[in-house]
Amino acid sequence: MFGLGVGELLVILVIVLIIFGAGKLPQIGEGLGRGIRSFRREIKRPDEIDVTPPPGEPGAADPPRADSDDRPPHA
């Protein structure tokens, strides 16, 4: 696993214990697990493709105005 042996993993665990303390480790593990689950869920979800052109782009239909109806303008 990433070229780390048992000795290196134990040193890392001891450093984490010293920095965070034994009481914080379950909270850290829980947050890490939630993050990994969320990441996996987002990876598996299909991409959403939005094909509507942004407003003002050539070829985009202008939305109907509230004051317009289907009558021709008065001359």
C-alpha cells in the first residue's frame, strides 16, 4: 500500500495520536469515511448534460415578453 511498511504505518499512527489525542480519532475516522462514501457516490452518478443555450447567445430563443401578445403592432 503506497510503499509503506508496518513500521512506517505505526509511526504515522503514533504521530496522529499525539497530535489529535485518542478521543478525536473516532470523529476523524467518521468524517473520513463520510467523505470517501460521498466521493464514491459522486463518481458513480451519471453526468448531467445541459443543452440549453445561455441567454443572449446567437440562436437562443428570446423569452416572450409579458406585454406582448400575438397581435401586430399599431402603425
